[in-house]
Amino acid sequence: MKISRFEVIRVALPFDAGRTPIVASGARDAYNAASPELRRMETLLVKLTDEQGREGWGEAFGHLINPVTFAALAGPVGRWFSGVEFLPTMDGIAAVRDAADRALHAFGRTGPVLFALSAIDTALWDLAAQAAGEPLYRWMGGKRETIDVYASLVSYDNDPDEVARQVQRAARAGFKRLKLHETEHAAIVAAREALPKEIALAVDVNCPWQVAEAVTRVAALNGIGLEWIEEPVWPPDDLDGLAQVRRQGVPVSAGENASGVAGFRQAFASGAIDIAQPSLAKIGGFTGMREVIAMAGEYRVQVMPHCFYYGPGLLATAHVVATLPQTAALEVPWLQWPTALHVYQHAVPSMRMPDLPGLGFQPDAAVLQEFTIDRAVLV
């Protein structure tokens, strides 16, 4: 299989989080994707076309770093793959990825170069599964035709009343698992008390605390029934600190910000986490994701992929989840989209997997054209 056309497409879609309007804080930029400052969400897409006209799609992380990742894709990383030939098999993709990784390693083993590789890798797997005539999850050996979805809420500024209102809104929509992006004890407890016991609640605190404070805060949450506490320690790669927090009795999850596959290897060896959360658009696409899943199996650590995406990265993560045990669910941003890029974008409590070959990602051409803010084509 040969890549005949390589496109990079930067898109920004407006959304509504259903929260009370706020006065902007005056911050220069919203660096967190769950920030109340945001009114639209960016995504960075890669479309690879082969000589038979098949289109493979991928998505790169993300948000404010998109211009840098775009430059990597439109520049040295994209040029390496433009016109490349590979066998459309798992081993064939592994071989071309290994060659690319070796060629590009001096430019960083994580960050925008790996984000760019993640999108390209995903598109290669999409093309290969299309060539095999199978949905990607089945091509990878997955059996789950329907997967559970959990609603990943944005931040509500630690307002207990607003947090309670929002989790109840998600519960009424039928979700059985929810995730907050709050940090204060009162807001987290308000969410838990507002929900029936059978609805699982996790909390992503986004790396806010030094170890001593994290230990104190997480210990205070033990007993309220959290499914996990996500990234409680700053810096996020303080594995000894994560291990200390883990001993407080609340399951600890991390991995969205791991430094590549090697970062997970260190986290597993350190006994730092209960739940591994590789992010497909950051970890190296399906190739990196599968390496992490294999290692997690050796260490008997649960995998729950991170996914705060809405494009092909969302669908690609769904295909990964469909290969995992029933306990794994798909994270989907709990947002309302006035305009959707594709039919799987809206968060629903369960997802029926696409029956089309490959990812099954079919963007609305008119929406893509209207909301594209930058584009590059490599021939």
C-alpha cells in the first residue's frame, strides 16, 4: 500500500457545556480543555489517501498546541510519510513506524512529534483495516459490538450547586458512569451525594497538588465511593508521589501525560497506578496503545483509555475499548454540539460500533469545510 496524498486539517467547532454563563477571567488562553473559558474546541486531523482512493483518518493532540503539531505534520513528520509504502498488516505498520521513530527520535520522544505520529499511525491502521474489509476493532480481535460510554464533564469552577445540577443532568440522560473535573472537596462530595449509588463517579483533578497535599486531600475522599482519582500529583510523572497517594485507599489513575510508552513502563514498575489511561492521540496511535495494553496485562493493571476528543480520535478510542474487557468504557466529552462533524460525536450512554471497514469515520464534508481554520496538503 502506498500513500498518494497526505492532508492536515485543523478544525474548531463551537460547543455548549450547559453551564451558567461566566465573565471571562482575562486569562490569555484556556490551557485546560475543560476550562470554562472555552467556547469552541479544536481538533487536528490527518487524512491519508492510498493509491486505491481509500481514506484513512487520524487525530492528533491537541488544543493550544495544535499550531506546533500542525507544523510538525505539515513539515518534517508529514514529509517522512508522504509517498511511503507499507504492508497493510499489523507487522507492516509496526515496521514503518519503527523506521519513522528512528528517523525522528532526535526531535523528541513525546510532545508534538509524537502527537503527529499518533495521528498518522491511527490513519495507517484505518487504511489497513479497510484493505482487510473489517471494522478496525474486529481486525484487532475485538468482540464487543456495543460499548459503554462515560460522560466526561467540563469544569464548573468547584461550585457545589452547579456541579450537582450538572451530574444530575448527565444522569437523566442515562449515563451510569461520570467523571468530574473539579478539585475542591465540597464540589466532589456534592456530586456524589446528588447521584444514586449505582452511578459510578470518577474525578480528574489535572495534576494540581504537591504530594503531601495530595495525600491529605485524597485521604479525605476515601469512603465516599469514587471510582478513581485521576492525576492527583504535580508534576504528573512523580511516580513515587502517585504511589503514596495510591496508599490512601482511593484508586489512582494516570497516563494521559505519560512520556510515551516508556513512561507507562516506569509507572507500572513503580506500582504507581491502579488504572492506566493512555491517550491514543498522544501515545503513538494504535501502535503505542497496544504496547501499553500488553504491559498493563503483565502488571495486572486495568486500562481505561483517556479520550477528550471528538473526531477520528474518539472513534479510534472506541475501537480500542471494544477490544478490552467489559469493565472498560469510552470517555466522551459531555458537551452539546450545535454542529456535529460526524454521527458518533454526541455523547450517549452506549455506542454501537461502526460496521464499516476501518474506523468508520465519515465526516460531514460541509461541516468540515465551514469550520476548517488551517489546512496543508503534501503530495
